[in-house]
Amino acid sequence: MRSVWIILKEQVNNFYLIRRLSLYELKSANRNNYLGILWEIINPMIQIGIYWFVFGFGIYRARHHNFYGTIPYHHWLFAGFVAWYFINQAILQGSRSVYSRIRTIAKMNFPMSVIPTYIIFSKFYQHLMFLVVIYAILLLSGESLSVYIVQLPYFMICVLFLTISLSLITSTLSTIVRDVHMIVQSIVRMLVYLTPVLWTTKEGIALTIMKINPLTYVVEGYRAALLGTSWYGVMHWHYTLYFWAVTLFMFIVGSVLHLRFRDHFVDYL
């Protein structure tokens, strides 16, 4: 628990620095583009449009599947994809955050545990912009403003804590063995189909696998908030306990690993 306390203290004490670095990261990533920060919206919109075309107009229409009750498929897709896109970017960028910046960061006087955090926060700003656009589209296409939207900040906290906890593990292991980042990339490609982002099911082993995946909790929570279907965290309180147990376990493991190896990160370059 000492490791956990040290990492938490470093995050809190350096929160101002995390904000400054994350904003700089966001600006520098789009500095040489004519459209600048607009690409942070354009890229995910292109991707979600492709998924809508393939799954909404192709696969599900051809098979006459209706997993979503009265909710149109594109509403269901948009509400889940806005969470997934952030998760995808946060996991991938968080995994390579330390070893790709260690030469520069090693010369500065601040704890390395904040590196994955400020990278994830830079993606979170993009997520907030994308979320506003998606919610506006949902409202304009027939969804109504609901009291369930007030649970959205809770699920934002969930996804931040989950991705930061996971990135403490993957960023440490990726610095020691570069192949870990390639493994993370491969797993993330699978997770888009093992999380109810593009499709879902109501029974069988596929449903069990999706429920084991803690990302499902966040994606479905976003859907419940944006589409106004339920108080997801309360109605599925067993799943809430499971999610936080898994997330806290990852944070503990990540904290121990990070403190164990961070003094030797430069040696692995």
C-alpha cells in the first residue's frame, strides 16, 4: 500500500503540471496541421461513419437483427463509440508514453508516474470535444435531454481511473520490453469486438466474455447516460463493485511495478 500512496501523492501534488503538459501535448500534436485541433473531431467522425456504414447498413440490416429495442442502431453505436475512442487512444498512447519520452523527461525534475497521466489527460480533452459533438448529434436526431445525463461525470472518472491504472502497468512493461506495446496494440484490436461497441448479445459465452471485460461497464454506462435509459451504476451495483475491484487491483499492481523499475528506465533505452 506504500506504493499506492506514493503514486497517488505524486498525482495530486503535480496535478497543475499534468494539466499544463497535457494541454501542450494536445496543441503540439496538431501544430503543423492547417485544420489544427479540428482533426481531433474529424478523425473519430470518419471512423464512426465507416462503422455505421458497415454494421448499420450492411451486416445488421442484411440479417434483420435487432439487439437494441427501440433505440436506433446509429444512436446505440454513437453513444458507445464516444467512450471507446477515448479508451482506445488512452491505452495505446499510455502504453508508449514513458519509453517514447524518457530521454527528455529524465532531464526534468518531476516524477515519471505523471507521464502516462498527462498523456491520457491530453486525450481526455479531445474526448470532451468529441463528446459534445456526439451528444449534439443525438439530440438533433431525436434523443431527448434526460436526467440520466448527470451520471456521465461519474463514468468519466471511471474511465480515467481505469486507463491511468492500466497505463501504469503497460508503460512500465513497455519500457522494459518493447514487444509489450505490440501486444497491447493487438489486444486493443480484439477488444473493440469483445466490448459492446459495434455489436452486443444477450446470451451465451460471448455475453460472459463481455461482462468480464471492465471496459463494458464504462461503455454501457456512457450509453445509459447519453441515451437516458437507466441509472446504470445503481441498477448493476454488483457490476459496479466488480469494476472498481478490478480497477483498484490494476492500480496497485501498476504502482508497485512503476516504483520498482522507474529508477532504471534509462538503462532500458
